Amino acid sequence: MAEECLRSGMEIERVFVAQSYARPLPFEDALLTTVSDDVFRFLSDEKTPQGVLCRVKLPRRQLLSPRGKCLLLDGVSDPGNMGAIIRCANAAGYEEIYLTEDCTDPYSPKSVRASMSGVFFTKLHFGSREEILETLKEIPLFVADMGGENLFSFHPPKVFALAIGNEANGVSEEVRKAANTTVAIPMKSTQESLNAAVSAGIAMYLLAKEEFLE
């Protein structure tokens, strides 16, 4: 992930390396700081750290309209889900992600690890619901929720926003009212719901399926 961070172009301020780490690293010597294994374990929150840790400057971005398909994360609260959604968004080509103020921190250690470098290659935009909905007002907004149109037969435009809601409560009333359409993943009656990250992944790929068939 440290090498992927460098490849993404994010600004790496410092690289801490455990004394026992023996593999070559692609970073400039001026960025490297070698520390004892005990100090490295103190710096890292992992139980079994791999020996390389980067301090990265967080990007600051203005709220701008997306250039393609994008995600609106509306109160996603679990760091693992957050990272998994970002990982899948990167894989499926959702380059821009809008996060409401009550989302969990996508730059927390657990979210970053769960994103498997996706957090480096997607553009994260932060704002209130009102600000984000104003930014997205010119493009179709789809809410992923029960009772909507079947995603397997739904045909979206090339530019749209897919809203993923909170794990327990779903999308907020403000986002639901602003949405053009509700879309749903069909399920057997014996299963009430899917995990938020799993649902987001299925929805993202189904809405982008035409791109992968070209």
C-alpha cells in the first residue's frame, strides 16, 4: 500500500521504516526515517505491522460536480464498510465519492486498510447533505434501497450519482426526497437485507455493466 500511495501521486511527508525491514523501498532517502522495531510497533496500530508506515498529507478539494458516475455516501458509519466501498468504487470506475458529515472517517487506519489502496485513487469530497445535494443537483441521483426498480433491468445514463445509506437506517430523508429513482437488488424472501458494502459493490457493478461489456 505504501508503494501504491507513492504511485497515486499523493504527497508523502515522511516514511518510517522498522529496523528489521530488509526489502528495498522506492522512496527518496530524504523521506526515510529508520526506527527500532519497538518504536515502530508504538507508531503503528496494527498487531503485526509490516515495517513501513507513511505519513501522508490529506488532499483538500472543493465540492465540484462529478465528471462521470459517482457515489454519495450518506451516513456510512462502519470503517470496514467505508474502506470496502471505496475499494470497490475504485475497481468499478467510480472516481468521485461524496461523503456527508456523519460518515465515518475514510482516512482512519481501519478504513484505509480496508480500501486496499482505493483511497489513494479516488477523489473524496466532504460536505453537509445540503451542500452535496446542491452540487449534484444537475445529475440523476439513484438511491439504493428496498422496493425500488430491479437493478438487473435498470439502464442508467453515463453520468449519475448512486446514494448508499447508513447501515442501520438507510438513506436520509433529505437524500431520498432529492433522488430521481430508487433501485434495488432482488433477494429471496428468506433474506431481509445485505451488508452495506456488499450491496454497494453489487449496485456499482450492475449500474456500470455496459462499460465492462464494451
